[in-house]
Amino acid sequence: MKTRLNKFLAEAGVASRRTADAIIAAGRVRVNGHVERTLGSTVTQSDRIEVDGAPLTRPAAKTYVVLHKPVGVVTTMRDPERRRTVRDLIPGGIPRVVPVGRLDYDSSGVLLLTDDGELAYRLTHPRFGVEKTYHVEIAGPIADEDLRTMRDGLALPALHTRPSRVRVLGTSHRRSCVELTLQEGKNRQIRRMLDALGYRVLSLQRVRFGPVALGELRPGKARFLNAKELKLLRRIVAAKEG
């Protein structure tokens, strides 16, 4: 199976794909003893690749998992208070993975886990603006003015937020359900936004992280990302690089 040379360098931890292209163009890469300057060139499992004279080890296959994190579980691999953690929910046989970002103890929904440090960094860095969608249930009806405020972004002394996409899924005099899509992930951002507007959050669930949807995945269960989801995640961050 052939792999683009810049992808191989990125997965081996040499540099991002864009920087890898510059390294290739500079003549710093040898494939089977010959300098390779062609951008877009490919390599196979049997090729010997060197950067600045140092041989590279072909990276092991990475692992990508989506977990439906339940309420009452900590988004860490261990907890000094001995609360239940996401590590307790990862099925046996899966290599060591770590959470991509966080979900609050009182929140549920989509949580990605991986051993791909480069992709995890891009998925959580604000520069790449990967969208995350939440369903939030609040006490009481929600005012149109407050919906506009969230859409425009809050500008408070203690909290500045980017504009959000907001859609009311249902509302009554007792409670409302709102869908919010964000491109950032500040600590407890949605709860802080709604608290600043005077609303009490009853439940909060992340239903989508980029192209990865919660779907029918039950609380506490996990599955591997499929090839299409992984391709779309990589395409999103690649499109926003630079």
C-alpha cells in the first residue's frame, strides 16, 4: 500500500504535512538512498526513508475511538478522588488512548479518544475551529433576545465567546431544548454562557464532534471511528491549516 511521503513524515512525528513538504523540497529526505524532492511522491512499506541522514521507523497504526461519555464520569485516565473515569469504559484490547479535549463531569455525549497526538492537537486548537454540536435543556422558556446574543457572541468581562449557531428544538413555560454549535471549547463554556444570561442548565449532551455523530451509541459504550469519519476529520483540519 502506498502512502504520500509528507503523510509518512507527519505520522512519524517529523513535522506537519505542510512543513514536511518544505523539508522534501529542500532535499533533506532520501528514499532508498536517493534524494526525493518531488512533492506528492509516495512510499511503500518496504521503502527506507531518511531525514537529514537519520532513518525513520514506520509509525504503528493509530487508534481512533468515539465514546458515549455518561454523566458522572471524569474525562481523565485516572482520578485522585477515585471517581469513575473514561478509562474504566474503554473496552479491553484497545491500545492506550487519551481523550481529545474534555466533557464536564455533569455532561454526556461524544468524546473522541486517540493515540494520534498530531490530530488530537489540531482537533482541540482554536485555530482550526472544529465544530462541536450540543443539545442543552434549560429551565423555563428562552428569550429571542438571548438567542441573538449567543448567535452574535458574548462580550462580558469574564467571558468572551465567538458567534454560535443556535436553534431552538422545543420550548415551553417549564423548559426549553436548544441546539448550539461552537467552534471553540472554553472551560464549561455553554454552562457559563447560559448562566450569564440567567438560565439554569438541566442537561447538556454533545451530539457531534466535527463529522462524528453520537447516533445510536449507548451511554458508556465505545466504537472505532470508521474510515469516512477519519477522512473527514483530517480533511477539516487540513483545510484550515495555515
